[in-house]
Amino acid sequence: MPTLAQRMSRARPSAIMAVAMKAKAMAAAGRDVISFSIGVPNFLPGEHVYAAAREALDHDSGNYGTNRGREDLLDGFLEHLRRAGIDGYERRHVVAGIGNKHLLFNTMYALLEEGDEVLVPTPYWTTYVDICDILGATATLLHCPPEADYKLTPAQLEAAIGPKTRLILFNNPSNPTGMVYTPDEVRALADVLVRHDVWVISDDIYNRMIFDGLPYQHLVLARPELRDRVILMDSVSKTYGMPGWRVGCMAGPESIVDAVVRLNSNHITNLPEVTTAAAAAAYTGPQDIPERMCREFQAKRDQVLASFARIPGIRCPKPQGAFYVFPDVSAFFGKRHGGTAIGNDVELCSALLEAEGVAIVPGSAFGEPRAVRLSYTLPPAQLTEGLARIERFFAALA
């Protein structure tokens, strides 16, 4: 029998989805399960988004679209960038794809040769390393511990860049930690990057979810000369409550954008008209829902941190963005819950799911085995009940 390509031995299923699917199976079997696992915003876009989608259906031409993305979507994304203070890009600098993940894969495919080095601040979003492995690139993990608020330092970055370094991945605000780099911290990293001829992917998917009045800063704003090497990634998934619509956009130098357009022509041809219209409406229409949800997520963040503060032994740097917390739970390794021994993050998450019906994701999935990740976008009653179960679980450890 013919075999699969060798690269498929390096392709792994999502660790996050594995937890989510186990929780879903338990719920289907009748268990009362509360899941903090998947990073979904748990709100829906405004009516103007659905109206645009219905309009697109009513006037569907049935024709192919453009490989780059329809002009109203590109213009909407440019407007989205300008609201974040990022100007100077034109349609020729922008391309759309089937979500941020699709664009990330195509971009890394276009940039990386086998053996190229990719610097990955750690904790990291799982897909970063998975794509490196599939493409045969070397992911060098730059460990950013909880003692450093899970943030990369300029000295770390400077020391890590070497002759094989081709690409640096930068996610701000961060998944899985929810940490946000201050303007001074972004500027200091940008000062390092201008001295090195490497590509930078700036994953900005949570850039509209920043708390506590913290101002937003971007590498290309801190050092405009980085524009010829920085690729900005974003989508409608998190900001507008549209993860299932699968629309992402990226901006950057024409060379890489044109490369992704060519890959689109061989992969997807074009985005569907309905999702294109909906995403364009999200970018250009009223922004009240994203603004309100940002305030709600900040309040939920505060509720989660207050709950953790009642659990002696948990250490959690205060996240100021996205909708995640990433507490260090290593103080509980070596303890037991009833007859179950807990030696690491995976065993802790498994014990919590079995004992209390609460699903969270082991930190080792993100490169930090001392921690766990919770996505706190649950409805208020579920969030309160889930946190109460977590407190009860930790209180029972001995």
C-alpha cells in the first residue's frame, strides 16, 4: 500500500481541540461539564453583519472572486488598522484568507526553507510550532517564565538571533497568557529587530482586547523602518465574535503579500461571497459590540483573578488583554486528589475534569508545563460555577 508523505509524521492534532473534544464527549454522555478550553469569544456580531451576509446571498453572482480578496474587505481591514493607529498601507499591501491560521501557514510556507530557524517566545500558541514542524523548520523556543510576566526581553531576543534565524513570531496581546507588552517594551524589542535582517510575523489577533487603559503599541509604529520586514496578521474571529466565519487578513511588504496571493490561487481561489460581505461589514460598521465586550472581558478577568487569589499556591501574572489566564500551578505537583496522584500539568487537568467536570488546557501544550490555560469567555453563571468548582478542587488537594 502506498504511504503518506514523510512530513505527515510531523503533523499533530491540536492539543487544545483534544481537551475540548474530551469535554464534549463527557457532556454528550450526560456529565455536567464546564469548559474553559477553546479560545472562542462567546458573543455574536451585530445585526449589520448578518444583514450584509443576507444581501450577499440575495445578489449572489455564482462567479469566482479574486485571489487577494474583494476590495471592500481589503478596504475594511485597512480601516481596522487605522483605528489601531497603523496607517500607510494600501490594497497592494493586503491579502485575505480563510482565517488567521490559513494565512499564517501560507506565509510561513512562503518564507521558510527546511532547516531555517524560527524564534518563538514561549509560552506560545500551539500552531506556531506545529507549522514549523510540518515545514521542516527549526523552532527555537525563547522561554519567558512567569517570573518575567511571560514576556520576551530585548537581551533574550538579541542573544537568540543567529545566522540561521529567518523568522521571529510575536504575539501581542498573547495567547495563551493574556499578557500585553507596554509601549516601552515593544519599542525596546523593535530597537533590537532593526539591527537584524530577519522577517517578523506580528500576530495581532487580540489587539482590540486590551484592558486597564493600557495604550496599544505596534512594532511598525515604534520603528517605521521595520515595515519592509514585518507582516501583520489579524482576523474577525476574536474582535467581532466571528470565529466560524473564517476570515483573516494580513498586511505587509508587497513581496510576501503577492506570494500569499499566488498560494491562494492554488489553495482556495477566493473567499466565499457571504463571508467576505460579513467580514467587510464587521470592519466598517458600528464598533460598539467589540468595545462593550472588551469591558466585559476585563470584568471577567478580574473575577477570575479574585478567585485565584483565594487559592494559596497559585501564581498568576496579571493579564491585560485577550481573554486568557495562565496561572502557574506547579506548587500542586506531587499532591493527590482523593486517590489520584498529580505529578504534572496534564495529570492536574485530567483530575480536574474527572472530579469536577471542568476542562482547562495543560500548559505543556503551549511550551510551559508549570502552568494551565483558561479561556474565561463563559456566560456569567457558568463562569461563576466553574470558578467555584476549581476552588473546591484545589482545596481538596493534599
